[in-house]
Amino acid sequence: MAELWERYRFPVLAALAAPLLVALGYLLGRGDRAHPSLALTPSPSEVRVYVIGAVQRPGVYTLQEGDRWIDAVTAAGGPAPDADLSRVNLARRARDEDQVLVPRVGERAAASESDLVDINRASARELETLPGVGPVRAERIVQSRETDGPFASPEELLTRRLVPQSVYEQIKDMVTVGP
């Protein structure tokens, strides 16, 4: 019996493996038609944003990746009659965990110390929440902090030529420097 096995083991193993390989090839060839969860191109991601302030229905809303803050305000029932939309960048793309604050006309911006962005500690993503700071500028700020050391004051964003004066004027009351 051992002689027969030695002599025919490869043809027997090939005969047993062939149907398995054919079945595997069939399943792989079907790709995402058989199982949508195996699709090569993922469906758009959802992001959740918290919309507060002068909107009709404040709350947490689910948006699609790529939607903008205007879509978040619309999801919250639209702006209230006394909303000051000129102080909100409605064109900004919504990111998961964003807080969209729509101020009221005449309302003073009440930024506490905890609301300020620490340019010595903030990630590039956190820096991007500042007006006029996109992915490229945020990355330059992080790189400068790593290369040139921590910032001694927010004004160093200007002296290191990381933001133009116009952007600095928009963000100077929104940033701080920590140790």
C-alpha cells in the first residue's frame, strides 16, 4: 500500500486540490458582486458633527464625508433668524467630531482658555480647525515646531512666516502657547 501511495500521491493530491482551487477562483472572481462588504472601493464614510448656537434644532448630526458645514447647519434645521453666518466658515469640510458653533448677531465670542488651540501641542488636524489654516499650513506649523522648537508666543506664526498677516488677524484670539 505504501508503494502505491508513493507512486500516486501527487496525482491524488492534485485531483483533490483542483476542485478547491476552482471554487476559490470562482469566489474571488465574483468580488464585490457576491459580498458588498468586500467591495474594493469603500462607500463614503459618515461623520458626526455637533451643531450648536443659533440654529433651529441644535444636536449631533450624521453627514457624509466631504459634506460641508453648510450641510451641518441645514441638517440642524437651518440658521435661526438672529444667526450671524458671516462669522462661520460654511465652506469648511465637516470632519468627524467637529463642533459647528453658529453665533448670534451681536454675541461676543466667549473663548475660554480650554477653547484656545495650543500651537505647541495641537495636531495638524486640530490646527486645521482654525480659519485660514488648511492641511498644508497646519503641517508647516507642526514641522516648524518640531524643527525650530516650541513657540514662545502666537506672534511667532508671523515671524516664522507660517501664516500671512491676514490669517494671523483671524486666529490671534483663538490660539495660545503652552509649555
